[in-house]
Amino acid sequence: MALRKLSEVIPDGQRPASRRLELNVLKDSEIMDAATVIIPSELSASKRQSLRDGFVNDITEMSESGRTIIVTAVTLE
């Protein structure tokens, strides 16, 4: 799967409130790298920690590139 421009991935309802920010960050930006993790509640504490640590390591590696990074964490019931 080819990586797409960020503006194609983010739904219209999730656009930033600032039009200036959208133009500067989203309009012509291409996704260079991505990391996603789903940590189910039924996993053991050690497995949850392992998945979390792996995700943080991915973000750390991305930050070393000096590019803009967007990170979102969501919890569900």
C-alpha cells in the first residue's frame, strides 16, 4: 500500500480549526512513516506494557528524523 498525502487520510470533520495550520501542515504533506497499535483490555499487564513500549519506540525513531509528528491516543470503554 502506497503512503498517501495526509490531507487525503484525515476526514473533513477532523481538520484543524486553524485554516493556516491546515495549509502549512496538511495540504501538501505526504506521510513518510506511520505506527499504529491497538492494546486490547483483555491482554495481560506485561503484554500491554510491551505493546505500549514498542509504540513509544516507533515514535522516538520518527522524532529523530526532525519531521512533523502527529500522535493521537484514544481509550474506549
